[in-house]
Amino acid sequence: MNVLLVGSGGREHALAWKLKQSPRIGKLYIAPGNGGTSQCGENVDMAATDVEKLLAFAQEKEIALTVVGPENSLDLGIVDAFRAAGLKIFGPTKAAAQTESSKVFAKNLMEKAGVPTAQFKTFSDEPSAVAYVRERGAPIVVKDSALVFGKGVTICRSVQEAEDALHDIFSHQGKEVVIEDFLEGPEVSIHAVCAGSDFVLLPASQDHKRVGEGDTGKMTGGIGAIYPLPFMTQKLMDEIGETIVRPILQVLADAGTPFSGLLYPGLILTKSGPKVLEFNSRFGDPECELYMRILQDDILTILEASASGDLRGLSVVCGQMGCVNLILCSDGYPDEYKKGLPITGIEEAEKIDGVVVFHAGTTVKNGQLVTNGGRVFGVTAVGDTLKEALETAYEAADKIEFEGKYYRRDIGAKALE
């Protein structure tokens, strides 16, 4: 099968790396790809958001399956366009992808489906939102409803902090916000391969969202992921599937907007049970890199089954080894940072047993690999235990060099405790 993979981050490099291993793969194209994806297939100089050009390319190259990585491509309706042209594509329609592209839509959906989440209210003007915050008090959570790539959530420890967050959103073209109660407990990433009302769950993983150690500092798109989680049980996974994933898929199907692709509820395990913080409509990043390392089945078969709308007999088996994806960032991320900085040490890092380095924000200029983003690499490692995988990942991370390299030194520490 000829496959087109849309996107340019670490998630897409991991998907390309795993797709390349499929015995059924023909030509693999990545649009636009990055400095690492060219080792797995052919990079195509085409933006992930240029739906018209991507469609024409897929028709020209007789693409049997298109796999969409980033959320902004889904929000632009790439799935709708490809399906209208009779092409098979992995991902939800623009309407179904509102589970991520609109936090207001997602919260209303959860309410309708009876899915547990924090108490919330939505607002479209700053004065009303500020009045509610003053009435409700802190701590409280302020969320920009629109797509902001994992960075639109502010956990406010004071009313003033909440007011500042609201002003920032509404003064930067924000149109809607969700304000919700603060919840406490460990966060968990759940990934469900979906086709209408049917789904298959991948095992639970955990992302680390904040840039600073001890979960301090600004929110990011994700700075490290771990598996397995010692506090997760099969009983809890079954509960999540039946009380969160299934009701959401059923309500979407009943509304005439069935969800296919990857549904990713971000949960928090409160004392009263799991509750949804947010939904994503695609593989998480940095979680995807981790899943591609532990997945034992053919990813092409899994993605094709979802795109075809038939999950019957689908096998999604993951290994029991420990696994980590440690993100190496540019100094300054998630704010301003330099680009074009030379990188060395990838080969040395990958000589370490159990290590695969996925490129995220890299490119090649004049034959030299250089930085090209805030999240530069995902250093993945597997081991007999999570502790062993973490030790290996940190050993590999120290081999890679570029000016301003930064990574958290406490990924997985709470889970190990």
C-alpha cells in the first residue's frame, strides 16, 4: 500500500518509523516531514494544512491510505475532503474533531453523554467570565476554547491570575472560554482507536505537561511520557472505556457525526473516580512515540481498520516493558527560542541498547542537521522496568548536543514513588 502521512513532528516520525516496518507498506510519503522522517520514507515539501495540494498529491500517487497526525489539519476538514474524493483516510471529520477544536463543544458533549468532568461554565465575553471567577474563587482553571496546541490551559491559584488569563485570551482574538473547577489527582492519557461506536483501547500512559521540574512553569505541548503506570488496573481501564469512551462515541454517532480515528481523553484520577480534563482527536505527542515503541502489531493494519470503519478481530497488543519518551527542547520553549542551531550526537545516543531518537523540530540545512522547533527530539527508551527505561533515556539524552538544550530531569519520578 502507498501511504501518505501528514505532519512534521515527533509523532509523525514515530508513525513513519512504525509504518516502515509493515510488510504491507509500499511507498511512504511524509508531508512535510522533518529531518528524521526522510530516513523512513520520502519527505514531500507540502504544508500539512494545504488540503487541496495534499488531496491532489494523494490522487496522483495512488495513495491507498492517508494518515493525519496534527489537529489543525483535522480542523480544516482534510478527512471530509479526502472522503468526498473517495480516498481512505485515518482521522475524524471536521465535525467530529470538534471534540478537540472546541472545548465548549467538548464540555457540552460530555454533559449530554453523562461523562464525568469538572463543573464548568462557558463564556464569550470577558466581564461575565471575570464575574464568575470572582464568585467561584480560586484555585480555578481557565481554558481557551480554540485550538492552541496544548498551551491554552491556565491553572489559576488566585482570582487575579484567573483574571489575567481571561484578559490575555480575550485580547488575543479569543472568542470563547471554559472556566472549570480545579481537580486533583494523577493525570492519565487514554488512547482509543475508533470506528463509529466501536473502539479498542491502548494501555494508559502519562504525559508531563509543564516545562519546569515538579510540574511547575508554563504549559507545553508535552515534555515527556511514561508507560506503564503502576496505579492503573484492568478494572479501571474497563471503567474508563464504558463510562467515558463509549458514551462519547455513541452520542457523536447518534448526532450523525460518528468518530473514526484516534480519540484521546486526557483524564485525572480523582478520589471520586476518573474525570475528563479534555479530549484530543489524534495521537498525543509525546505519547505516540512511546506507543510506537511498545506496539507489537502492524500499525498499518490498525490504522486501515479504523479508516475502513471495521474493527472486528483487530489485534492491538502492547509489550509489558517499561518505556519513556523524553523530550529535548530548545531553550526558551514554550516561548521564543532560536532556530538553526547545529545538532550532534544522534548516532551515539542510538548506539545505546533500547534507544530510538525521534525527530520533532529538526531540519537539514547545507547538509547539517539543525534545530527547527521548540520540541527538538523525543528520546525514547525501553527497559525491563520503567526505572530502567528512564535511566537509559537520560543516558542517551546526554549524548545529544545543541546550544540551549533543555529537558526535565524528573520525568516519571512521581509514578516511581
